[in-house]
Amino acid sequence: MESKRVNSILHCLAGVALAALMSSPALAADDSACLECHGSLQQVADAASALEVKLTPERTALLVVKPPQPGTVHTGIACADCHPKASEVPHPAGMLQDNPCATCHDDAVKQLDRSAHRDPAGGSHLRAECWACHGAHDVRAVKDPQSDVAPVHVIGRCLACHNKKAYLVGVHGQAVQLAGLDVAATCVSCHGGHDILAPSEAGSRVARRNISFTCGKCHGRVAETYRKSVHGAALMADDNPDVPTCVDCHEAHGTPDPTTPRFRLASPQICGRCHGDRKMMAKYGLSTNVYKTYVADFHGTTAELFRATSPDQPLNQAVCYDCHGYHDVESVRKVGQAQIDKRLLVRCQVCHKGATASFLSAWTGHYIPSPTKYAPIYWVRVFYRLVIPGTVGFFLLYIAVDVWGRRRHRRSL
């Protein structure tokens, strides 16, 4: 048995040397000599033993190469075409440090050298090698459903390095995995393939200025509407760092379904992240009372109650976007109060049938009453703040004096 194993190893080594000398294309594609050593775990272990090389179980498994399967794009290409140094036996150390893909895919490698996956030290060692995404010996066409970079598989490839599992529970991830919708957005749809850049780089698909265009590849009409809104226009014109983009409201990876009651109930908190920020609002002369007064009124109080107790129950009270719009939010200052009142009345009539223009006078907008704004309401509040504590205090004092008087009278008897 031992002699057969040695003969097999010698045959393997001789075959590799012979393959290196072959010049005919037909013969070059014959990888049987390579597979004599790399065809199974046992063969790899035997070859390593014969060459007195120590391999870990993990390394041994990586050195096993299965014969090319039908449908792979590299069918007909010999091992030596990608691994020319393999003709040396034993193989030289660091044989895979030179990227064999660059021989045919130089354009893709150049993109990678400029991407977020480039060598941080400026060398040729990519953070993500080609085979980390495309596979090594079983590479299939990108459009092949069995490809490692097909929509249903590319997610796993990216998640092997990036901890963005929130994508799996978002609407895009569930559409790909559960509904089988290969048209839904995957990592590559938003970040690109070989030319991925960090969000901080201006040319990145997910840089703030570019996010609406990236999302707009699928959500075109919504993205165009957003760019015309008060938020989008400020971003496009001034590169304003404070205005929200698509991912600020809808999340980047764990994108929730915006049609659900849960999203609707959470929307005031989404708007409140900015409109409740005193420092940010002070830059634009906007009051944080916009958010405070909403959560304090009937609509907001009900929304908060539902969010805390029944987040999946439909809410019939108005939330921010019912009045201000979804993606087409406009500046109240620019539109003007007359137009605002006209639109608001139409909106109120959806729930409050028969409401007239005077109906709006019952609402103080998002202002806290003051001596100059809604003065009657302000002074009524002041009155009650004085009268109620004063009345309660008077009766408490009256009771205290009465008790004191009764005790004194008893002591005098």
C-alpha cells in the first residue's frame, strides 16, 4: 500500500513537470497531473508528506481543487495558465501573491486598486481578492443564477467580511432571499462591484450627494421629487450636511417597509432627530417647538401611546408627513401662510369632515402660545397657572389654620 502511495506521489510530481513543458493548447488544458495531487484531501496530505511540508487542516482543504464543472467561465483554461509558477516542484512560497486574474482582467484589477478594497499600504495585496467574491476554480458568469455574485449569493460574500446583517431583515434583503426578486437591491446595486468607494469619498455611490441617484436607479420618481424638496435642494445646491438623505429616514441596510404601521408610528421620531436638535435648528432659525408641540397635542400623544403599546396597530391620527408630505417637503416660509392654510384645510378635511377655514383657528400650529403669539390662550394659561395653585394653596392653608385652631381650643379646656 505504501509503495502505491509513493508511486502516486511521484506520478503527480512528474505530471506537473511534464505539464509545464507542454506547449500545445490542447495538452495545456489537461489538468490531470495537477489533480493527482490536488484532487482530494488525501492526495493533498500525501503530497505534503512526501515533500515534508506541514499543513493545517484548513490549509489542506483550501488546496483541494475539484474538476471544472459545466457552466464555469474558465472551462478549457489550464491550471498553469493562472499558476505558471506551479511548474516548480515543490511550489515556490508566496505563489498566490501575484494576482493571476490580472492577466485577463486588467481593467477590473485597476478599478480594485482605486477602490476601498485596495491595499491600504499602497501595495498589490487587495483587501478583498478576486476569488473572495467570484470564487476560485468554479467562477461563473455574473448573470448565472449559480454564480457566487448572483443576487441571492452576493449577500453572503459581502457579509463574510462586513457586519451588516441588518440588510437581511430589511425590505431589500427579504425581497431577494424570501421573495426571490433578483431585481431588488443588493450590496452591489448600491456600492458597486469593483469600484467600491468609502462613503466619505466624493465619487462614492453612497456619498451624501449621490445617494438619491443611487436609490433613484430603482426609485426614480421618488428620487427626483426629493431633489426638488427643501431637503434635497439644499443638499444639491449647497452640499448641506444637515439635511436628511434617503438613508437617514429609511436606513441604509435594514430598510423597513414604509407602508407598515410600525414605520408610520416611528416617523415622528425620525423627523424629531433633526427638528428636536436645538443646535442644528438654531443654524436655520427654526424652533424645536415644532416637534415638542406635536408630541404634546392630541395627534402626537396618541401616536406616542400607540408606538409604545401597539406598534403594529394602524394609527388614524396625523403624523408629520401627512401634513408636510413624504419626499416633497417644502419650506413653509417660501410657500407662504395663505397657501399653507389652503393645503392644510384640505388635509384636515380628510379626517374632519365638514371642517371650514375657521377650524384651523383652533390649532396653534407648532407654536407655544406667548404674549405676542396666540396671546389670549397664553393669558388664559397664565390665569389657570396662578388660580389653580392659589386656590389649592388657600384651602390647604385654611385647613391647616382650622386644625391648629381646634387643637388650641382643646388644650384650653
